[in-house]
Amino acid sequence: MEELLKAIKSENLDERHAAVEKMAERARGSEEAAAQIISALREADMNGKWYLGRALLKTGPAVIPALIKEAETEPQADVLRYYGAVLASFGKESVAPLVGLFSSENAAARGMAGAALEKIGEPALAPLLEAAKSDNQTVKICAGIVLMKLGVYSY
């Protein structure tokens, strides 16, 4: 994986794209490879974060649990934005785990989850409406904010 991580810094665009494809291929068959990509994303510059995010996206929905787990403790908003973009791209498959982040102690992770759910839109409505009835006030407030952003005011 080290050589692939170096390749995403290459001046050659084809090498970067090939590295993304190979990383995703490895991560599809290995939780450890996916974890390495996530770890590298935390340390990368903005350009590197973009390519590593693409690798996670191309890995597919199997990476959702790892991203959710890492979001729980991730303090960096710029890293969470990439997690959120990847999770939102998986659409409905990410909805329940993202709603689950509303009960996280990490306020930044809750914000990322809300932004991702807003991007997902209509497929998130029913779970958000259910979350808005939660006994957990934080979950209720987070769901309500996203519902308002989606133009739903009767819940």
C-alpha cells in the first residue's frame, strides 16, 4: 500500500488514477487496506485527501462501517467532510449509520452526518422523521435540523 500512497502524489495523472483504482481493489477485499486508506486520508494534503476519498468511494459500501467508526472520534472537520462526501455518495445504504451518528459525543461527527443526510435527500426522510421522535434530545434536534433543511416542517 505504501507505493500506492506515494503514487497519489505523482506528477503523472495516470499514475494517480491507477493508484486510486488499485487501492480500491485492495480495500474491497481487506478491511486492513481500507483502514490504511482512511488513516492516510487524515494525514494527506488537500489533493491527497481528494484521491484517497475517491479510493474509498470506489471501494464501495463495504467501507461504511469503518468510516462511521472513525467519524465517532475524528476531530478534524476537513477529514470529516471527506468521510461525509463518501458516505453521502452511497445514498440509502448510508442513511441508518449516519442517523446513528446523531447520538455520538462528537459534535463535529453529528454535523457531518447531518450534512451527508441532507445531500442524500429523499431516501433519508423516513429515518429522519423517526429520529425526530427520539427520546434522545440530541438525536431529535439533529434530525429536526436536517428535516428543516430538506423543507420538512411537520414532524
